[in-house]
Amino acid sequence: MSIVVVVGAGASKEFNLPTGAELVDHISRFCKVKQNDFGDLNITNQILSRSCSILSAEAGTRALREQYIRAADHISKNMPLAPSIDNFLHTRRADPEVTKVGKLAIAATILDAERMSLLHVPEGNVRNRPNFDAVKKTWIASLFRVLITGRDFDGFLDALREIVFVSFNYDRCIYQYLVYAAISYFDVQEKRVRELFDAIEVIYPYGSLGPLEWLGANLVGFGSSYNERELLDISRGLNTFTEGSGTDRTIKISQAINNCRILIFLGFSFLDLNMELIGRKTGTAIDRVIATGNGLSEESRHTIRQELAQSFAMGVESSVELKDRTCFELFFDHHRYLERAF
């Protein structure tokens, strides 16, 4: 492939999903525990409470439910201290109740965020597609315009196969936009939709909410409502850092990095845990590394630029651009360059 695009929470923020900092706030509220008039502790969110009851029943012991309540309380109280939910679950990996409740909270929070996002297609939408005008100034809309320039549908699929997305987000925004946009633009017939999905490669180091409902029955769609059993099933597809490290996913990331010419970081926080999952480029240097550093101090950008150069460009800092730009602005700035990259 030609391009690897590493996607962080700042990239999905353009679709109105939470940043990493906002996500920990949402999870803190979702896991909140209160004491009733009898002195008993209870999880305030009912779907989380019912999910924990199912977990306790599966284990065959009611006493375990109290441990899940304490785990929820611990998560809620400590989210303000955590650099990210992924980092928190990694540091508490020895506590299975904390891990399970944390994954439930992530799954529910992102499912709810998909429903509130600019890419959600509400039931009753007669056009059966997102509001493309509302997302025209997002990075993925800019990328789509690059990919369709001068290409028919088959040419578009060929260009799409030159990209590997590495998404540190749990949402399905990449699939949601590219599938709907391509179907609309090229008037894709149903028999070719599967080809479209197959051309999109997204590696999720921490797992995702699962495939979209296009691919079969009994799947929770983008922003769809869900019950506690569906939430449990989805949460079991998420990974902590420890669970994701050394898996087929990290091997695929390493292969993609080693085979690409252009590496792009979008809305990425460059936390050490995440960088460790990405790994380093081996052999020859990547031709060009382009990254957003929107809001970072000059000192932070300088340090990160050095680290990126060492990891991916054989120490050549001139091959690395870390710009104080949004994800959309970065793609807008480089659209002519990217049009010629395929």
C-alpha cells in the first residue's frame, strides 16, 4: 500500500464524537454509583446495572455483583485522574471486574456518541444517507474527494486498497462515511456493496464496536439502540493494551508501516502506549510523515517530531511535518500531493 493513516480521537471529533478527554468524562458519569436510603450502593445507569447482573448470573454467584458495583464506583471516581480510559484499564489489568465494567462503559458511550454524530442516519430518513453537507469540512470528506478525482468506481476501489487505516477509536465512522458516500456518488448497486467493504482496511488495535449492519443480521448498526445483552457482546470485542499487544492486529500494523511510503497521523495523542502498539519502521525510511499537532505547544511538537523521525524516518526530521492544524485542514493543505500519491 502507499499510505497508512493513523486515526485518533481528534479525527472522530470532526464528526461530533468525543475526544479522549471527553470520553473519560462520559465514562465517569456512566459508571456513577449512588447510595440508597438503606445504605446499599447501586449503579445509577440502568443498562450498566442490568449488564452487571447478567455477568454475575453467568458466574453463578450473586456476591460478584457487589464487586462490579465497586468496580464501577472506582472507575467513576478515578476517570478525572486518567490520561485515557485505555491507559486506566491497562494499569488495572489485574482486576477483571474493572476491566469488564470499563469495556461496557466504553461500548455504551461510543454507541451513544455514534447516535449523536453527524454521520448517523436516523430512522425515517427518506434519503437513507448521512447529511453529506454537514460533514463536507471533515478529513474523510476531503480524502474521499482525493480518491474520486478522475476515477470511476473500480478506480476508486483500487485507490482505496492503497490505504490502511489504523484506528485507535472504537467507532465505525470510517466505514460509515466511505460506504454511504461511495454508494451515493457512484450509484453503487447492492451486489457490489460487499466489494466496497472489502476494499476498506481498518485495523483497530483496541477493537471496535463490530461490523456494521450491512454485513448481516443481528448486528448493532451505527448509532442504533441496544439492549444489555447486545452491549455485553460488543464489549467483549474490545481490548486493553495488554490484550492487543502481540496479536495479529499489531503484526498487521507493523506490516503496513513497513510497506507504506506515506504515514499520516490524524488527531492522535502520541501516548507511549499507543506508539508502542504502532511500533517502528524497519529497513528503509518512510518517504514522508505528516501529522496534526493542533493545540500542542512548540516544545511538545519539537519532541514529538524528533520521536517520529527516529521511529519512522531513520532520524531525518526534514521528512516529518507536525502541523498546528485540524485533521480537515491537514488534508486540505496536502490534497494536491495526495492526489498524486496513488
